[in-house]
Amino acid sequence: MADPIKLVIAGKDGRMGQAILHAAQADGGFAITAMLGSKDDPLPALAQAQALIDFTRPASSVALADLAAQARIVHVIGTTGFSDADETRIRAAARHAVIVKSGNMSMGVTLLAALAEQAAKALPGFDVEIVEMHHRGKIDAPSGTALLLGNAVTHGRNTKLEKRGDTGPRQDGAIGFASLRGGTVIGEHDVIFAGPSERLVLRHVAEDRTIFAHGALAAAKWGQGHKPGLYTMRDVLGI
């Protein structure tokens, strides 16, 4: 039996940090070596780790990516809301670390994105609207998951993502985004393909945060032994 993976979890005071902790403890394939909060020094912890799972804030995740590159460990990033400059730094860090980054760590959402890409390719003339809802405290809009789905659509059509959240006539190829916030909703996403006299709706509903924790743990396991690079959950699932 393989030795447990030495795991550091960032965001110890957040809901996802706690969900990952409980899931890792139940999994049995991990040894939790540190839980990091915003005031903790991550360097000593990462020096002894094999993997880091990080659902924090963009500034924190970028700094942790730099340290993961120094430590040559697997860095799983579930944080969303990165700027272009942040993305550039993460790509640079991935030259020395295995970084698995996704707008959503759920296995189901990963498959939804693959299906949306196929549908976009098969239905080139259909308009696309992406509707998402999260709890009232969600910060970024559109969500990282909505953007992940939008990028899947544009990849299927070999185009560039152009976000449209306003009303009015849709331009050909533009993707509309609607972001709803309220209550304790964990996450709901619809990808709507609207064509002449018919609609196709692809939907995912998250009922518990543990789905993101399980996906992140799968990514941490998958990354062991892989070459440095920037990967996604599609790589983890092989789709």
C-alpha cells in the first residue's frame, strides 16, 4: 500500500477548507501536515508537503503558486476570479510545479463542460446563454464555473469568449451570462442552446460542497508523478 500523500490545506477557516479536511480524513490516502490561514507562514509547511489544495483568494493563490513552484509540489487551485496578470504568474509557476487549476473541481461539472463543448460544435447556429446561481456571499460574477463553461463553448466553436451580461439583441457568437445570488445555494449552472423552434439545456446542480473536495483530492492524487505543467480537471478525468 502506498504511503499517504503529505497534504497541506489552505483556507483553514473557510467552508471549503473544512470540507477538504473532513474528506481527506475519510479518504485515508492523505496525511494532513498543515492547515493554513491568512496569517500563517506557508513556507515551512510546503517544504515538507507533497500536495497543496487551495480554495482561497486570487492574491493568496498566486503567492502560494510561487511557493509551490519552489517546493516542486502539486498545487490544486480551486480559487476563481483571477486577473490576466494572475494567470500569467500561475503559468510561470507551472514551469516548476504540477498545477491543477479549474473553475470547478466537481466531476459532474467537468463532464458538463465537455458536453457543452460537443454541443457547441454540433449546433453552430444556436445562441448560447449561461445562467448560474450561488449563495448570497459569492464574490465573483460570472462565477469561475460559468466562465469555464463559456470557454468550453468557444473552444468547441474555435472562437474567443466574449461575455455579454446586458439585455438587447444577441450578436452572432456572443455568449450571454446571467448571475443570480441568494440564500445558501451551493451552485447551479445551466448552459442553454437556443435555436430555431428548439432549445437544449445542459444542467448541473451541486447539492453539497463535498463534491468539490472529492474532486480536489482526486486532482492531488493524480498530480503525483506527473511532469510540471498547468492542468485542468479534464486532464484528471482523462476527457
